[in-house]
Amino acid sequence: MKNELCQTLGIEYPIFAFSHCRDVVAAVSAAGGFGVLGALAFSPEQLEIELDWIDEHVGGKPYGLDVVMPARDPGLEVDTSTRANMTEDVKRRIPEQHRKFVDDLIARFNLPPVEDDVQALGLVGWAHDLARQLVEVGLGHPIKLLANALGSPPGDVVRLAHDHGVLVAALSGAVQHAQRHVRNGVDIVVAQGHEAGGHTGEIATMVLVPEIVDAIAPVPVLAAGGIGCGRQIAAALALGAQGVWMGSFWLTCAESNSSPEQVERMLAASSSDTVRTRCLTGKPARLLRSPWTDAWTEPGSPGTLPAPLQNILVSGAEARISRARRGDLAHSPVGQIVGRMNQVKPAREIMLELVEEYITTAEKLSASLTSA
């Protein structure tokens, strides 16, 4: 499985694990893969703590950091002294009918209040000034990769990463996006198909990956979306990818920080139990379907707001759902691969199974060609 990209990053297997949980990141990197910490929900101070912990537990193995910097700066000014702080400018951007709709949903689902300090400003990393602070924190640690989940990072961020000897990756759901990434100096493109969890586009992985591989060669491509076994890794590499980017599959591993209610729902879910909706962030994202996600398409819904206002709008309700441990309302970002997520296993065991099945698959393919 070891290829040029593996050699560049100093990893044994081209398996990239995106997770908001530091334990998952460290476990995958320690097992020969490449863990990538999603920093969107962290303040700079929290991220420093998380990365310090990873440095202590990763055994000197490489890992990366993922931030979210939208192509267009939303112009938010975020006071990071408290996650509860909203500027008056942000408050004015949210229409009263949307506030009332969320308040009505809170009453309908009987969601209990939470302390003021839990009422987060949504996914605060959307603000460019804060995202740059997260980048600066990350570059103070031995990260090997800086990824951006929404388009190419700004040019100054790309240059800063390169000055620190850090490669830059960006996710893409279409060929034109991938080509733009390369023009902007991105080193690795993650081709993320429609099946993926979280923010995702319209084109399926099987179609998207070879399109992007052909369009930006020789820039390395990672395949993402619908990958949860060694056979699917073999398929991704056969399509021309130099590795796979897996996010959803780690949500139910033993090290994951998913709540017990979320894990229970995901273990029981089929591949048809997800929905692509704007109700969480304002951009199309694949979530586990629930009465909460359904409510945003019912008659009387005011519709969703553009990012990042939608997430700011619902952040208080999201905190209430989490604190109430309402499994029936759990709507975690997760891909269609959730249908294969049927057991809780340590990340190291998952890694071994992925590699073993990949090898078995590759050997079968080789044997079939030899006997043809």
C-alpha cells in the first residue's frame, strides 16, 4: 500500500482519518495511518490543549489539522473569550421568523435549557480571523498537513504553511473546484463524493475520483465518501487515488467522543437513513435523519439561512439536544457508509482489518489477471 504520498508524509498506509476527537487522531497515526484533527469547534486555547495531548500520545508519528475557511469571508467578528458571546452585528443578521421557528421546535421537542456558557456561537471557526489563529496554533506543533474543508485556503495561509514545510490539502466535490485548488497552490486534493458525511456535493465518489485524478495529474488525490472497508480502499486506489480520506467510519470506534446516544443510532442505521440538508450549517451536509432534520422541510418552515448564520441560529438548540441526551433527535454528520458501521471496535483493530482486506482484495485481483 505504501506509495509516493506515504513516503512524503512518513506513513505506512495511505489511510487518512478525519476526526474531531484527538484520541482517534492519535490512534490512527500510531497504527500507521494519518490522523487529521478537525479544529472547527475549538477555540485557539482549546486547540492548543488538544494538540499538546496528541503530541504526547502519537508516538512521534505524523498527523494533520483541518480548519474551515469559506471561500468568502463571512465578516464575523468573534470574541473568543467566551463561546457564548455574539456580536450585535451577528444577532441582527438572523431574522426574527427564524428565531421563532427554532424556539417553537425547542418547545415542540421539549428540550430543556442549558447554562449560558453552553450556548455556543455555532461553529466559530467559520470566522476567518479565528481560523487564522487556529492555523497559527497548528503550525506551532509538528503537523505535516493543513487541510481546509471549504475551498482553497487563502493565499497567505497556503504560503505560511509551505514556509513551515507543511503540505496543504483541500476538499473538492467537482473537477472545477479541484483545478482551482491546484492553481491556488494546494498540494493534495480530497475528492469527496455525494455519499460522504458532512458537507458534500452532488457527484458520487465512483464518478468523481477518476475525473479529478485525470484533471489535475500529477497532483495527488485522496478519495472520500462511502469508504469503510479494504475492498473500497482497493477500488479507490484503482480509480487513481493515492489514498483514502475517511471520516464517518471513526464515529463509532472505541476511541470516538460521539455520545452513547449518537453511537446507538448510528449502529442501528442503514445506508438510507441519512439526509443531505442545510439545517445544520446552511450548506448542504449529510446528516443522520431525525425529526429535527425533517422539521426544516415541513410546511411552515422559514427555510435555512446561509452559512454561517444557520449554525449560529441553531447552536443553542443543538446544545440542548446534546445535553438532554436525546437519541431520537441525534442527527450527527455521517455518510451513507453508516450502514456498515455495526460494531464498536478500537481504531487500531479497524486499521488492521482495512489493511488486511485491502491486501486480500489486491491479491485476488492479481490472481485473476494472471489466470486470464
